[in-house]
Amino acid sequence: MADGDLVLSIKNPGRPTAEDFRLTLRPSATVRELKAALQERYPGNPAPATVTAIYAGRVLKDDNAVLSSFIVPAIAFVPTLIPVPQPVLPAYMTGDAAAQQQQQQQQQGAEGAAPAQQALPPGQVLMAAPMAVPYQLPYGVAVPQMPQQVFVQGAQLRHRRQQQQQAQQQQQHPGMLPHGLANMLRQQQLQHGALPPHLAEALRRHDAAVAAAAGAPAAAGAAAVAGRAVPGQAPRRPMLNVVVRLNMRALLQLLVLTVVVYQHCPPGRFLMLALVVGFFTSLIPGWNVNPDDAAAIAAAQAMFAAEEEEAAAAGIR
């Protein structure tokens, strides 16, 4: 075999257990010459027409293709050993730290010449200066960890403080209501003019308890509920204030819309457009109703349903 010849390893899929057949050809040989060499040397002497040559997963259909144009020579891999440094373990994991420190001091003393020691009087001993050794936890000692939830938000602290204060006030003054409930009852009273008897009595007791806690006379709390209904007076409609407020909002929006339309509309069409807008506005008493207003309407309907039935039964309309 001359230098530069190609040594091909031939494998037959029909004979997987057979040994590899090696064939030597020159690099300038073609696929047709490869098939002819197989017919001459391969066991069974297959005809070139029946041989399908496959290299690197590709079928060699061109018989005039030169072997050196697509065959890649094998690369010889040279094993190389790369030294890996050993990890250095801490002193508390490898054994006695004092023994290792003494061994290091002995090695350092052996490398450099020891200085000449001065003569000391009898009875005195030369003491070495203490060395600063960093503090290390022994191996296996668990470091205490802080709990995850250590800090509490300021809003939660204020809420807890308010709850504690309200609980103490209710214990000292049983008739006192929570601060939020008392404010809600006063707001309902200002909006609708009257409260159900049991809620009015609860609010009166709350005002009396607050006045007693503050040291003021109980009559100061009665001024806050002076707007209650008189027994002989006709009751006010609970929805009146809400409806009036919604209608006033609708009128204000209509006024703003009228000004905008007047600026962008010819004078001849302004009157017609104003009539159309006014008609549709009269059908809708309030635009963009606030959710707070809707909640107030629902609360008023639920609160005064019983009083409406009593008024209807008594003939009050």
C-alpha cells in the first residue's frame, strides 16, 4: 500500500455478523472503480449493477464521482491526561486544626534560618507572642436562622392596635359601637333623615357612652341625633335625596354637553340637536352612576322597607 492510499472499511447490511472487509484504493479512483474492485475482491463477487454504495448516510448515485472529493480521512485521537487540582478542605473538616497549624509553622521554620536567640538569665523562659487565630465554628454546628416572617407591616400593626383599643372601650363602655359602624349610621341618618328604631337607639347609646368616656354630659350626644323624625310628622322618602342628587348630576352634564355642541354645531341645527338630547336625557335620570350611590340606594331600600310597609298600612303616603 502506497502512501496516501484510501483504506475503506466495507460493511454489508445483509451480513451483519460478518467481519469488516477492507479495500485499498488510490484517492483518484471513482465510484465505478470501487464497484469493480468489490466484484473482484469481495466474497460472492457482486455485480456492479447490484451494488448500492452508501457513505456517511448518502447514496453514491454518480459513478464518475472521485472518492477523494467526499471521503473524509479518519482522525487519530491522542489521549491526553489533564491534571485536576485537589480541592482544599477547611481545617475543621480535615482534622485537628491545631496540628495542621503546628505543621505549617514547622515547615515555615525549616525554609528560613532561625534567628539567633539571645542569652537569658537563669530562671527565665522565652515566651512566644500569641497569634491571632480566626474564630471558626466547629464542623456540624448548625447556625441559627432567623424566621421568615419577622417584620409586620405598619398597616397591620395600626389595624391590630385599633382593634385592641375598640375592644377595651367596648369592655369599659358596653353601649359603645365600633367607630366605622357609628360613622355609617350617622351618614345614613344625614342622607335619609331617619333611622329604624333599633338603630337609632343603638346610636343614642353609643353617643352617651362616648360622652361619658370623654367626661362631657350625655346631652352632647343628643345633639348629633336631633334630626330624627317626630312621631306626628310624615316620614321622608328614603330615595328622595339620592334621586335629587342624580338628577342634579344629569342636569350638570347636560349643560356641559350643550356648551360643547354649541361651539361645534351650526346655529341652524343647534335647536334641533338640543331638543333631541334633552328628550333622551329626560329618560335617563343619572349618567355614570357612582358605585357608592348604587350601594347607598341598595342600603336605603333594605333599611326602610319595613318602615314603608308600616307607613302604607297606616295610610301615610
